[in-house]
Amino acid sequence: MVATDADGSATPPVFGAARLGPITLKNRIIKAATFEGATPKGVITDELIAFHQRVARGGAAMTTVAYLAVSPEGRTDRHCVMLGEEALPGLRRLTDAIHGSGAAASAQIGHAGPVANGRSNRSPSLAPSRRFSPTGEVTRAVSERDMARIAEDYRRGVEIAVEAGFDCIEIHLGHNYLLSAFLSPKLNRRTDQWGGSMTNRARFPREVVNAVKDVVGDRLAVTAKLNMADGVPGGLWVDESLEFARMLESDGALDAVELTGGSSLSNPMYLFRGDAPRREFGATLPGPLRLGFKAVGSRFLKEYPFEEAYFLPYARQFLDALSIPLTLLGGVNRLDTVEGALSEGFTFVAMARALLREPDLIRRWEEGERCEGRCIHCNKCMPTIYSGTRCVLVPEGEPV
């Protein structure tokens, strides 16, 4: 598929208007979701609003708010925002601020499933099949009654997001959160209609995606963040992910797919690439877990060499197989990378770490600078999600 601009021209410019379903974005660069660590006990704060205002003022067409849970046990921990009535005033303040700063607002929604911290949520974490979590907890297998309730939670959560003024809903289908876990042969060992074949493993995720679209209709754009590969032996890999992506395309519920990879449970560095911040990550853990992490940290936080646009070889396979608009993610630091992706046929490009370091990078590109982003991929931003996600190389108090 060749990307086009708003008037249908081929090989669109980076800084031209672009359609995303029913909405129009001012350019083709999206701030990808990065958990902001700025919602103590699930409360929207001025810090969270300022985080997204910096990105919006810095030139991104749309900024993605992460991560908004649809169910209480689906929070990553107790500091995760729940999409309920109590969150509405804060979410409205947030979207108003993003719009006032020149960008569209996307809500990343989902259920963390086995990635959730059951101890923090005071309820067992859910997974397609019963299993031990990396912290020693035992997850509970999702029942059909659970699935019906969670699907309804998605519907209610989406209504809250619509009322809060978001322009786009991004459904989390990656990183072994619940819907991603259903897709994984490693995590989904069920023998009923929800497990086994790709068709069965895809059944619940497809039901959720279609339920979200039924609620939203044409009021908002609907996208998904989809794992191309889990990066773990026995997990989801490109061939089956492509099969699932074709199912999503045939369902017609999505306006675009953002392509990602990695497992928050078993291999997070597969997503990040570059240096593994083991010492810094271990320091954020409570005593007993810190000791355990010293023994297994090198297996959990593996080190992969960083390459610009490292997911591009996988993503090209999706580009060849699908006609749905696709968003390239993963290690984008240069304007020529963005231009090259659009010329190949990607409709949008998503950036994250580069914009933590330099929130105004996109605006400077638009003004004519051909600079490369200054992110060095040390990944020391990763452990800051517990205290306010930021680039540690930017001195505190320095304007960003």
C-alpha cells in the first residue's frame, strides 16, 4: 500500500494533513504511548497534563495517553488510571490542554491481564491460562463470564473516553497484556474455543476490537497497537501475527495499526533495544524482589544492539500483505527515516524515547532543521515510570 496525503497524492510529505479514519491530523508523526508515571493512585495530575502539552507544543500531530485500564484488575498497578466516571473531569482537562496546545489526543485502552500487579490491585491477575507470574504470583485463568464482563468494561470505558474528548482510541494488542496474551501460544494453553488454533486464540481479541468500534462508530478514530513478535520462545511470531492482522483488516473495525513487539512479562528489551538499565531498574524494586532481580536481571532485561527503525524488516512484511493504514514504530530518531517510511507506504510514524529527550524535535524538523534526535538509547528512562517518566540526561528543572 502507498500512503497518500489528504488530497490523495502519492508519497505524502511529513508535514501535510493526513486522514486517520474520521479525523484529520496536521502531520504524520504520532507520539507513541509511554507510561507517564504521573497518575498517583490513578489521579490525573498537572504533571501528566504538562507531559502531553510539551509533546503537543513540540509538533506531534497526536499524543497518546498511556495506559488507561478498562477494569480494576486490568490496571498495571494501583497508580494506573481507570476509565470510570471519577476520571472524567481530569481526562477532560487533559484533552482540552492537548487540543489547546495544537495536537489531537489518543487514549490507549486495555486490560493488563498477566502484566497486572495482582498484589497492588488486591485481586489475582488474569490470563488466558493459569500460570506463575515473574513475581511469583499465580494468575487466574479467564472464564467465559470474565470475558463477557471485560468486553462490557471495554464498551463502558470507550464511552468515558468519548465523553472525555479524545479523538482516537488505541486498543492495546501488544506486549502480552490480556488480548496479546490470548494471541500467544505460550500464554494461551486453553483447549476450548478460545485456545489452540489462531482462529480460536484471535476470537476474544476480535470480539473486543469489534465491540469498541460498535460503540465509537464514526465519532473517533480506532487504532490498535499490535505485536508482530513477542520476542520469546513459543510466543507469537510474525507469521501468525500477519494471519491475525488479516482477520482485523477483514473485520473492518480499525482505521490503522501501530506495529510493535516484545513482552512486558518476559522480554521488554525486545521493544526498546539498546542498553539494558539493569542497575537502575533493580533499584526501583522492593528489597526481596531486588535480590531476586540481581540473579535473573540479565535474563529479564536482555541487551539488543540499537539500530535505527529496528522493526522495519518485520513491518515491511505487514506492508506487503495488508491494505489497512500502518504506523511504523521502533527507534525512529531521524527525519529521513520518517520520509523513507512514508515513501515505502507507511501512513504514519510513531516516536517515543526521542521525544522524551526532545519534545520539540518535530517542530524543529518542520522549521527546517535536519538534526538527528539526541536520544542515546541508554533506556534509563524505563525505570523512571515509577516516579515520572523522563529522560534522565535532561537536568531536572531544565525546560524541555
